[in-house]
Amino acid sequence: MVKGMAVARVKDRKGQIVAQATRLFSKHGFDKVRVKDLADACKITEPALYRHYASKGAIYNAVLDSLGASLEHQELFDTLDQQPRLDAILRGIADHILTFFDAHREPYRLLLYSTLGHHTKARQVYRSIRLPYVKYLIKRLDQFKTQGAIRKKDSEITARCFVGMVFDCATCTMLWDNYQGKKCSAQELIANNVPIFVAGLLKQPQPGR
């Protein structure tokens, strides 16, 4: 009983550290956040923090692991595996990205910081947050090409461009409200942009649209 309570306390403390680290890293960037800042945010000492994580880099890795889990990529992909229509797959991916980052802005700010600052961990952030969408879409595009349903375009380039477009739309809805005209909802962006990609890929229109 006592051992179980101790394990729970450690888990809670590590969760607190990750939550505060996500907030601070997304607000200030990895380089500007000190271990002391993380400890102060958790209201613990630096030695106490080091008992849970060996370094700031280890905390950052834990943040990325947490982000990857919170995105629930696999649940989305399992659902889309049952979907035979290209437009529905693209809509599903776009909706998942835009809905998540509209509700959870800190992970996207973390992605922006690491990428725009050319941080050494930018590739790691990309792998955790964006790459799963790209890899899944490559797989489905290759399937459609094998079936002869879409034009023979480079699946990796197409997948990267589509996912990149959606993430850019997430930036627009989150950071540039009314900056370049009216604010668009996630559904408006999806309704406008997905058909453009679909039209460029399909050899002929899908029925029932």
C-alpha cells in the first residue's frame, strides 16, 4: 500500500514537471528555460527535480513523448484505415490536426520555437508531432496509386505538402487572427482546401460527393 502510494506520488510529480516544462518551453523556447525555472514553476528544488530527470534534455524528451501520446495518432489512423475515400481521409487528418491545436496551443508553439530557431531538437519535435501524419498519408497514397485511383505523383512530397499546409492553417487560426482578413474556422479551411488537393490527385471524380 505504502509502495503504491509512493509510486503514485512520483508519477504525479513527473506529470507536474512535464506540464510545467511544456508551458515554459512553448512560451520561451528550450534554450531560454533554465532548470531553476522549471524547479521554481513546480515549487521544488533543483536537486528534487534531478531526482526525476537527469537533465533539461531528458525533461524535453519527456515533453515530446507526452505530446506524441496526447495527439492519439494511432486512434485516428485506425479509424481512417476503414475509409476508402481519399477526400474523407484528407478531411480526417486535417480535422484532427486543426481541432487538436485549436484546443492545445502550447504544443504548436513548441513546434514553432524549435523550427524557427533552428534548434538542434527541431527534428525530434517534427518526428513526434508532424511525421506520423506524413507517414500515414504516404501509405494511403501509395495504396490509391496501386489501385489506379490517383495520378502517379510522388507520395512523400504530396503528403509533406498537405500536412504542411494544414499546420500552416493551424498557425493562421492560432497566431494570425484577423491579420490578413477574416478569421476562418477549422471547418472553413478544410472545406476550402481539401477539395483542391483531391481534384489534383484523382484521375476522375469520386462518386457521391
